[in-house]
Amino acid sequence: MAKLMHISASPRNSDSESLAIAATFVDAYREAHPGDEIEHWDLWDGTLPAFGPTETDAKMTLVRGGTPTGEAHEAWEAVVAAFHRFDAADRLLFSVPMWNAGIPYVLKQFIDVVSQPGLLWGFDPQTGYLPLLQGKKAAVVYTSAVWAPGLPPAFGTDFQSTFFDDWLRWAGITDITAIRHHPTVLGDVEDSRQTATAAAREAAKTF
Ligand SMILES: Cc1cc2nc3c(=O)[nH]c(=O)nc-3n(C[C@H](O)[C@H](O)[C@H](O)COP(=O)(O)O)c2cc1C
């Protein structure tokens, strides 16, 4: 039995384009894989640990070969628990709005929390980073309202999918399906929404 985890980064609830497209994906996935477990991790629900001074202290202590103690030890346990929550799923659906050309800060926070040495990555001084995640695949719903492929730079630059795709590959997730909804301001929003929704439904059937 596989486990699908939907990790969502839009706080806009019923107004959200990415959540609506992801909901179609999840419904179609459930229909096609009735025995699979499905979990939704809304990154705004307060369960994602912070990654501030105590957590960075713990991380750098570990990177230097030490052992975090006291407050840093406790903070690190929460970070490791968040990694294992994420790592328990072999199929991942991310819904990712474009915010200021990049990703919402809560998704960057998620990346900073789960991207840990010995868990998500290793390092070889001769060859560089070593991705540690194995056997996972990801579908990613990307949305924006101004930027769209093919528009001039005045409409923005895509640091959203370029950054996120790079993070997935760095972590070892190379089987990636992108589902895009980029209607831009003068575009046909409904047409773009329907195309993305159909793509989500199709992708979910064989995911
Ligand atoms: C804080 C914020 C920043 C945004 N920045 C951009 C941007 O740089 N480029 C763009 O095309 N759209 C931008 N948008 C528009 C969103 O990408 C668009 O509304 C998208 O549908 C949001 O996804 P959601 O509906 O799932 O929340 C921004 C929206 C918000 C709330």
C-alpha cells in the first residue's frame, strides 16, 4: 500500500487555485488507488516547527560532529519528527503558489526543516552533495497570476518552479510531474484552470 501526502503552501483556503487543482488530483488518486493512505499536511496549520536560532545551533553542532544538548536537543527532536512525517510518504503532491517570483515562505520553512544532514542529504568532499531520499515521486501544482511562460521579464521571473524542482532533485526525487496554472492578467483564467484541472485528474490516475 502506498501513501500519498499532499503538502500545501497556500493559506487562501476556498479562494486558492492551487488547493482546488490539488483537490481534483487527490479525488482522482483516491478513486484510482482505493487502498492507499492519503494525508494532507497544510503547512499553515501550525504543526511545522520553526527553524530559527535554536534549530540552526543544533544543526551546525551536528554538522561539526557534536551532539546538541538541552534546548537544542529538544528542538532537534521536533525537526527530526517533521522529517519522518514527510519521509513516511512515497508519493508527494505539493501545491505551490508563486509569491514574489518564488515560493511562499512557509514552504521554504518546510524545506529548511526537513533538509537535514544524514536524513535528506549526505556530502562527499570529492563529489559534493548526495541525495538520500529514495523511491519517492512528486506531482507539483504551480500557480501564478502575472508570470506565465513566454512573457517578457517585466511580468516576472520564475524562481518558483526552478527553485522547487532543484530542491526535489537535490533531495533525490527525480520522478516529477508539473501541473501548471499560469493564466496571467489578460489570459483566460477559466480555460487555464480547466486545462490544469484536467491535467491533475489524468496525472493522478497513474501516479
Ligand atoms: C503574497 C503574494 C505574492 C504574489 N506574488 C506573485 C508573483 O510574484 N507573480 C505572480 O505571477 N503572481 C503572484 N501572486 C499571485 C499568486 O501566485 C496567484 O494568485 C496564485 O493563484 C496563488 O495561488 P493560490 O490561489 O493557490 O493561493 C502573489 C500572490 C500573493 C498572495
